[in-house]
Amino acid sequence: MNRNGLDAEPSPLDLPEQAELAPVYAEFGAAVHDTQVLEFGLVLLMALATRYDDAQFDNDPVTALSTAQAGKTVGELFRAVRKKEHFTSPERKAIHKAIRLRNDLVHRFMVDKVESLFTPDGRDSLLQEIRAIREAVQSADRINASLIDRYLEEYGTSVEELKDYAAELFPRDD
């Protein structure tokens, strides 16, 4: 008997139970979150460079940041940050790799890999692949975070001061 209560031969296109899919979807969601952390870290680095080094970016930083770089891709955002901030070749490559993986994850990953959801081995493979993507993205974020930490230390900035500055950049519409 199938899920609809009908007697039928199982079809290779029968979807797995939600409990079987849940780990893949949870890991995928966590990976997307990791990519957002990296993206917003780049926005923060850009804000710090703008504030403390008088970096010049294409758009007014307050406007650009208050819309979370709505018109920029993550790659464009990284190029803007690189105009002011120095990255070693391995750092640059790691961040470029993370951006490429992010774009694949967000735009194509589940569509390209949908058939893997139908078998236990396929789901295990997806989990391994997503975890590898997460590690690469987290590694790139650690590079970015180290540069942010340098700004905090070098310019005597506190997290509270950053919150105040962010409040100016992102005014609430209350």
C-alpha cells in the first residue's frame, strides 16, 4: 500500500519519508546560513574600511550598507572590499572558492542533486558534500573575521561602538 492508501507497485520516483530528508535539508539550511554569515562579514569589513580608512566605494556606504548591498553579488562585494583591504593569495583563493561554492549551493545545488535524495547512499553523499561546502565557507569567514578583529584592535573599537555605528547605518522604521 502506498502513502495514498492505494495498492500499487512502488515507483522509483516515490519520495522518501520526511524524516529521511530532514538531515539533508537541515544541513543545507545551515550551509546557506554560513554563506550569509560570510556575506554580512564582508559587508562589516567594508563598513570598517569605510569608517576607519576612508575607503571609497562605488556607492555611498550608508546607502549601500543599509540595503545590505542589494544590488551587488557576493563576488562584487568581495571585489569592493579588496580595493581597500589586502588579502594574501591563499586568503583570496579561499574566499573566491567559498563564494563560488555559495553561488552553486544557493542557485543550483539541490536542483542538480535532486536524484541523490531518493536513496540512502545519495543522501549520505549529499550530507558529505554539504559539510565540505560548509567547512570551506567557514574557513573563508575565519579569514574575514581575522581582518575585522584587526580593525577592532587597531582602532580601539568595541563591539558596542560597532552596534552604535550599525544603528546609524541601519535605522529602524519604528
